[in-house]
Amino acid sequence: GAVVSQHPSRVICKSGTSVKIECRSLDFQATTMFWYRQFPKKSLMLMATSNEGSKATYEQGVEKDKFLINHASLTLSTLTVTSAHPEDSSFYICSAGRGASGPYEQYFGPGTRLTVT
Amino acid sequence: KQEVTQIPAALSVPEGENLVLNCSFTDSAIYNLQWFRQDPGKGLTSLLLIQSSQREQTSGRLNASLDKSSGRSTLYIAASQPGDSATYLCAVLTQGGSEKLVFGKGTKLTVNP
């Protein structure tokens, strides 16, 4: 149990377009999901915490108008990178928190490789 | 602000060797510490989770220890195999206003046949 999927696994888009990444918890309900970004040879950095039915909480330095997060159901959160630029190219990983309340054990998706040309 | 450091950044060993990966964190106010494995271009696989009240956890050839007061954890891998080659990440779940998993940069392990 505790499987998290992400779609797509890889995406290449042109500069200026928007890209949506989906994160789904397949066999459990997740009130809270988390979005991370990973640069080469760097730590995973938390971008935002997504709560079902409410606005996401963004980490300092993350532009909420650029990285739109929607958590419309207990099994789905989406991250939309708007007006993508080459510097947005990165590996994006989501996780889903299991449990009625924190602290959550987080289960991670397989990641999405975004390349902006 | 919690900071997690992993040493060494990279490690290359011959098959069969026992090895230790190190992780240190600056703030001992944590719920738990977790070790992950990441293969190139892939997501994270959780290996071991140690609650703040625990000292160690074991799974197969892996043993993780936690010394919360000194802010240290080690991951011991016994009888290493080429299939163990991957990047190993340490992360702590911080207490305080917002629970966050704070990650180290990882140790890239290569086990040579």
C-alpha cells in the first residue's frame, strides 16, 4: 500500500507555455501533499504544502503565481508551472502524507523531469 | 533553520564491503529521521524511518542509528552489492510551526563488482 503516482514522468515544453503535473495517491487518501524540486547535486527543496480544499502554503522564495497548486480531492494534487522558462527545468517530486493529521509519513511519487527549451 | 549535512558526498567501494554513511542535523527538535534511496532519474524509495524516541532501525542488510542529542545518524550497509549503487538521502521531519522534511544533499554510493 501507499503508492503515489505522478504524470507525466517527462515533459518537454517551449518557453512561455504552461505545464501541469499531476500527483495521485492511489490507495490512500491524502489530506496533505507536498511538492519538491530537485536540482542536480542539490537537496530536494520543499516548494509548497498542498492541503485539500484550501490554499497551498508556499515556502519562502517560491512564486505562488508561477507555481500554481490545486488540491481538489483527497487523492489528487496538481502543480502548474506557468509561463515556463529554461531556469524552471528541473526534477519535480511530490509526496502524499498518510494519516488523519500530522506528523505525516510521506510517500513519494516517481518524479517528473521538466525540460523547458 | 534546520540544516542537514551528509558525508561523504560520494563513496566507491568493492563488492562485499561493509560501509557507513553519515548524516548530521543542526536542530534536534525533530519528529523522525528517514533514509531514502534514489536511483538516477527516479523518485525516492524509503529505506528506514526512525522515530525521535528510537535509537535504531534495521531492515535486512541495513541498519540506521539515531543520536538525537548530538544531531547524528548513520546508515550501515552490510556486505554491499552492486545493486546497492544509488544516492542515499537523509531527511529529518522538523517540529515547530510547520512540519517539513529537510533533506541532505545525499551520498552517491558506487559498489564495484
